[in-house]
Amino acid sequence: MTASRRSFLSGAAAVAASFAAGHAHAQDFIGDVLRSSRRGNWDDQFDAKVTGAAKVASHVPIFSPMTATYVEAAIGQYQGIVSAGGWPMVPAGKKLKLGVADGDVEVLRKRLMVSGDLSPNAGISPAFDTYVDAAVKRFQARHGLPADGVLGQYTYQMMNVSAPVRLGQLETNLVRLRSMSGFLGNRYVVVNIPAAQIEAVENDRVVSRHTAIVGKIDRQTPLLNSKINEIIVNPYWTAPVSIVRKDIIPLMRKNPNYLKDNSIRIFGPNGSEIDPQSIDWSTEDAAKFRFRQDPGAINAMASVKINFPSPENVYMHDTPQQGLFNKLMRFDSSGCVRVQNVRDLVTWILRDTPGWDRQTFEQTIKSGVNTPVAVTDPVPVYFTYVSAWSTGEGVVHFRDDIYARDGVDELQLTSAL
């Protein structure tokens, strides 16, 4: 089958199909891109809605039985791209955006066409028009970036990862996806660490996605399989020894009122409360005690904690620092996972627990009383590491290899900036 310009109007699926059909077809496609006439000016009649770009948003779970199949198709597509010479590097010195006319936009168009984000019908032109804007936004969405259509530092960084490296990333993650190809449960939760994202899945469909904050590079969120067995409304927060040593003790040295200001109390081995003034903060003696923060608005877990057995004693929780969810790089925790819109997730988890509808849950939060709730039907939870996947033909997602598990330095984008 020969891929024509008309066939590309059916979407990125046609691009993937042409690559999978053989390297010669991929070479023809990229040749067409590089030889394309200088079109795409402001007076183009080409319909911006028909970009040949499949929708990025999807209800397909990352561990759907279809995901591995889609990734296999994507590998065929990327093998064709690599065989045909890959995509051009986009000069990263300018802030390209809608309305700009610049020679670098021609290279940008070629780059986006090769990856299937921009239809070849848009042509090669220095104009950053609405078609390029839509294509850049699609590219950004596939890479977990804010889809603002502006070429900034992170977009350039993602865009200029070479095609062979992206191919290798897909192959590495296909192994991970296949390892999770069994039955995961009718209802389950997935925390994908590189994406800093959570999926609540029911009957092989994502019912809600939640932005997450996961562990720092030096305090990594672990991989695990467990079951959510308890929800604690208005939780106490007990500081891990690592946080006592690395954070609380240094803060107390600077501000002796830190514990009082943050409603944190100290307890000895026998459960008796200890006066902070009786501790020598110039040493690390305090690390042998238990530091517990009372429930309340400033509690580190805010309104709710999601519990499950794990060797590392990690958990999921709310946070009083909601602004952190707006950050691009959300690798800020000490290993536990903070959940945006956590009340929606908890309501779904407690759906089959008698007496715990949304109204009861919200009223309990308002009471301020520490309230543990046993989950009647524990929900499986999986903390995983997938930095490349596909949710459909022509829709390939890539993320920063934040914990350097993919084995290629070029993919550790955050540390390179």
C-alpha cells in the first residue's frame, strides 16, 4: 500500500500503517515531507481540524490489553522513521509560537510531520500558523507538557530526542507493559511514576485520571503491587525517620518554634509526649523519637490518607500545597504519592463500603475527627514505571526517564536542564 497525501487525512493511524508496511514506504513519506512545496501560509484553505492527528486524550488504561499491541505498532512506525533517517533537529534558540514567521518554523514543520503530529498537507512554510499551533499542542500533550503551543525549553528538549532513542524507549517499555498483561482486577488504581499520574480503572476503562506528585530523585517512589485496604479521614501524620533527619532537625535548628507552628508533637517509646525544649537539636538524638502532626488544615496529608501494605510504608494522600500540582516537574515528595482531586478518588474507592457515600465523607472531613475506614472490597493498586506507551494507533506518549531506569542518558531530560 502506498501512502498518499489523501490517505494522511484519515489521521496518524494511516501514517503508522504506512511505516509498519515497510521501510521503503517510510522513506517515501519522509521524502515527501522534505520535498513538500512551500505551503501553509495564512491564506491556506486547508481545514485546521483535519490535521491527520489522532486524538491524544483517551480512556484506554496504560495497562489495557490493547496497550502492548499499540506499542508494537508504534515500534514498527518508529523503525520506519529511523530507517528513513529520523527527524530533523529543531534549532532551540527562539521562542516560536502562533503568529511568528521564521525560517526555523520550516524545520519545525518537518519534525512534526515525521512524528505524525502535522499533516503533510500543511506544507513547508516559515509561518507558525494555526495548523502548526495545533500540531505543537498535540506533541506537547503526548509528552506530558502543558499544551500551550509555545516552543520553550522543555518542548525543545523533548522534541530533539533522536528517533533511535525513542525507538529504544518504546522497546524497553514494551517489556514492562507485557509483564503487567495479566488480569489486574475489575477495579484498580495505577500510579505511573514517570508521568506523575494516577489512573482509576474499572472494567478496562479509565474512569478518572489524577495528577500526582511522586518521589524526588534522591527519595524515589518505589515500585509495588498491593491493595488499598484503609482510608483515614483527617489523618495524623507521622514523620518518617528520613524526614526527621533531613528536614525537621535542620528546621528546628533555624526556628525553635517550628514544631509548635506546625502542630507537630514528639512522643517517646512509651507513648509519653516529650517537650521539644528538652532535646539537644545540635545532635540527631531527636531521630529516635516519634514525630506526629495533628489533623487539620496544615497537616501534611490534609484531609485524607489512602493506606495499603507495603515494605517501604508508603501511601497516597491529600496535600495542603495544592499549587504543587501545577508544576511541570512533579517529583517533590519523599516517596509517598500526593493526589490531586483525591476526594473523587476516595469516593470511588469507598463506593462498595456501606455507609460511606460522598456526603458522609465530606461531613467527616468537616468534623476534623481522625476516622479510619476499612475498605470493604480492597482495591488493587500498582506503582509502576512506564515512560513510553501508546493509547491508540498513531498516539505515542513519552515521558522523562526521571529515575534513569531506561538506561539512556539522553532520556534523563530533567537532570540535563
